[in-house]
Amino acid sequence: MRKNLRVLFLGDIVAANGRGAVMRCAPLLREVLALDLLCANAENAAHGFGLTPKIAEGLLESGLDLLTSGNHIWDQPQIIDYLRENPTAPILRPLNMDSAPRNPLPGRGYADLEIAAGKRVRVINVIGRVFLEACEHPFFALEELISASAPMEDGLDALLIDFHAEATGEKLSLARLCDGRASALLGTHTHIPSADTCILPKGLAYQSDIGMCGCYDSIIGMDSEKVVERYLKHIPRARLEPARGVASLSGIFIEIEATTGYAKYVEPFRLAANETGMLRTSLPEECLPYKQELQRMLSGD
Ligand SMILES: [Fe+2]
Ligand SMILES: [Fe+2]
């Protein structure tokens, strides 16, 4: 009998404390959850802004299979040449940023991964158009890459979409369009996990936003005082800095049915560094015996 596919997708990794927590926990999470695939959005991994090649390589070496991104992908200039020179690196930038076929952007918006036991998984990264810079329509960009029926009928064991967007209505609309055509659509970008983890009627796992891997005693991972000052004054004086403190992890755990490629089971994954803070722990059952060990790993103790 074919084994169902087990996936953990983590939300935006913010700064050194976020990526340290992810890198320390990744090996144990892989083992405990018997993961076939571990992905994360890494658009804020470099001090809150973008991703450097060295940071990307460190995250991948720690046990992540693939990194997605979003509007901050070009914040660190070194990543531009790196993606141009390493077109097959498992690092995605939003697919629909590329609107000039004669002058294509570096990098790619999707990857087909061969994972254990010969399974084939496609991961696509698209970006929204509401309250973000103009880009191609995410659904029209997606259409060539997703079949009109179950992922299995397209020769895929799973098809996952990271929809990096601000507006919940836009995220839900794309999810409804993709229901029955993909395994999961996960929102990233707002850094705050939403409480709507579900499987839509035709088998698509969905959550409007899967949260961030960063310090939650903050404003979306950044030092609260400096962000508040920005909102109070018209001239931003202080550059935003990542919040200091122990990072928590947030994402989504999905089990995908081997025979169809649709989601069979879905659960939020939230490992809080501090039980009285903004994030409350909510873990798949298999992680519960390891909760304290994982929490110690967050801070590196
Ligand atoms: Fe982000
Ligand atoms: Fe973003």
C-alpha cells in the first residue's frame, strides 16, 4: 500500500533567532513527524529583510528541502546573482513576479522535487496583488502548472502552493479556484497565524496565514518600539530591527493521501517559546512527548 505523504510547511523565518530555532528543531521534527517534506518561507531570514546565499545554504543543510519567499526576496543583493547562477537551487521567488519573458527574472517560481520513495512533489510560490506591488495575476500564472483535476492525474504525488499575500479575501479566492486541483494552499506574509486551518470541500488543505518563525514579543518579528515610532511619526527615523528574544515556530502540518494527492488531514503547527505570550502551542499528536525538548531547542539551551 502506498504511504501517505507527510509535510510540514513553516511560515516566514525572521532573523537570526528565527532561523536558529528552525535549524535546531528541523532534524527532530523530521524524525518525530516522519516527514517526507519540510519547507519554509525564508523571505525575512536575513535580519528581517531577504535572504543571503549563506543563510539559504545553512537552512537547507539543517534539513529543509525547499525555501519559498515573497516581496522581500531581492532585499539582499547577493541573492540575485546566486539565483541566476544556481537556477536549480531549491529556493523559490514568486512565480508571477516575472512579467517580461524576454528579460526573465533570476530564479524560479516553482520546483518539482523527487523525494523519498520516488514521490514527485511540485511546490509553487505566488504573490498577491492587494496592498503589494503590481504583478501578474497569480491564478493565470498558476494555470499552466496545475491540472484541472487531482494532482495525481498530473503525475504528481502532491502539489503545494505558498500564496504570499496580505488580504484574506484574495487568499480565499485563490484557494477556491485551486480546490480540487492541488493538495494545499498556504498563506504567508502577514506573520500572524490565522485560526482557519481546514480542508476545503474538494480536498485542498488551507490556512489564510501560517504565521512566522520568529520572536512573537514584537510587531510581526520586528522590535515593537521602532515600529510604533514609525506609525506615530511621518518621518521614520529608526531603521526597523528584528526583536531580540527567543523565537517561536509556526506553520502547518499536512498529510496528503497517496491515492489522490488531496489533503487527508491538516493541523496547525505552533511551538511557542513562552506559553503566556502572543502565540499558543498547538502541535500534532506525535510531537507532544517531545514538546519540552523542542521548546528548549528554540532558545538553544
Ligand atoms: Fe514576511
Ligand atoms: Fe512578505
